Amino acid sequence: MFKLIFLGDSRVGKTCIINRYCNDSFNSNSEASMQIDSVQKSIENLGTLTIWDTLGQEQFRSLNRFYYKKTDACVIVVDVTQQNFRK
């Protein structure tokens, strides 16, 4: 089993990326996630990939660190169109 965690600010597209990869679907009008969620995807010759979708809202950031334990890799998602990112 391989554990992957997605990190980033709220509304940068973490859930959309995960849904596109796991379910081959995309919803451009999705709402901000209000709960930490995980999905599993079986990968041939590699085993099971567990993907954790964390909460990007500032008030939930302290909760996210509990999900870092035993994480094999992380994907940091940013929105390069945001003004504060370009500074």
C-alpha cells in the first residue's frame, strides 16, 4: 500500500485533481471540501494507492498534520492565477 496526501490552500483544485485521476470525472463548479477524505485506487503491478484529500481552510490546518503520519509522498497544489502567489 502506498499513501499519498494532497496539500494546498482552499479552492486550489485538490479534490478536482483527485476525482479526475480516480473517477475520470471533472466538476468545475465543485464546492470547497468540508471533510478530510480518502480514496483508494488499485494500480496494476504496484498495489493499492490511498489518496488523502486534506482541508485547505486555515482553521483546519492543525488537523492535517495527523494525516501526515506514514505518508509516502505528497502533492502540493497551488493556484498560480492567484495574486498572492505571484508575489
